[in-house]
Amino acid sequence: MTVSLELHVVELLCSRLCHDLISPVGAIANGVELIEEMGQSMADEAMSLIADSADQATRRLRLFRLAYGAAGNSGSFTAAEARTVLGAWFRGGRVRLEWPADVMPKPDDGLLKLALNLGLLAEEAMPHGGVVTLAAGGGNPALSVTAEGPVLNLREEVRQALDGALAQADLTPRSVQAYVTGRFAEQCGWHIVVDAKAPEALHFQLLRRAS
């Protein structure tokens, strides 16, 4: 199956990525300005700000490169790397990743790329934080990502975008990541099922599409 994306979708995805990067990059610029304006007296504080922001920007870029770029399709992309990159994305935030070291999805059929994208969707559904748990096996589902938190809110716009029920022209920067994730899955022969069995738990399951 070949899935084509309009230029509009590419533009929205670029807007989404820039939005996620502007905060740490802007903080780096603020740190430099602080040194220029206040001199050596503020150097230590400014350098700490610059270092933390540079680290955050680097972690986000590493994930974007694998979640959206061709690097995520490379045979050298391993489950251990995906686990490290997604864990680094959550570091310092309100969401904690539970990805046991012995849970290693196969690096084929787009599973690792989808694991990263489903992790981002799970985080977005937890505005007050929580835990993202990843499970994988050789059966059906081949991959399961669970969001657990005090408040879960997967917007209807995002659900529809994930399922492909939302026209490309109706997408927004808030829903485009879900849309692209769903189309990645289709391209690789998967179907994503969202299951909310309890108010505090939301499951994203990756099932093989019927041939």
C-alpha cells in the first residue's frame, strides 16, 4: 500500500516540529543574551540554562529524526536505541516511560518507528502526566502502548486523524502527528486500535491488517 501526503500535511508537520523546538532553542538565545547584558556575574546561571536547553533540543531532534525521517527505517535502528530515545524525550517531564529492557520489538515492519510515535500520542493524552508503558510480542497485537494517568484526554480530532477519518485539508498542527502515525502504520501493513477500558488507562494496539 502506498500512502501519499499532500503538501499541506508536510507544512503542518513542519509547523508542529518547529513548535516543539522553539522553546529550547529560544532559551539558548536567552542565555547568550544574559551573558552579553549582565557580563561575568551571570555567566554560571546563563551557561546552566544554555546547557540544559541544548540538551533538550538535542533529545527532541534525535527523536524527530527517527520518528519522522528515513533514519527510522534504517536496518541499523535498534530497539535499544528506540527505548533510549523515547526515555530521553520524557526525561524531566511529567510523564515516565516504562519500557522493560527485555521488551524488544523487532526492528522491521516499522514497529520501532511506530513505537516512538505512539509514545508521543500517549504523552499528549495525559495533560497532567502519568506513565507510558510499552509491551510487545510476536502475536497480535504486536505492539501495545498504554497511557495511565489521573486525567486522560485523547481529543476526537486526534482519534479521527489517527484513523484516517479526517480529511487532509481539515488537519491542524495539533492533529497532524496522529494522522502521520496512522499513515505510517498503513504503509507498513498495520492498523492502530485505541481502547479505553478504564478512565485512567488508554491503550494503543498495533494489529496486522487483514490481507
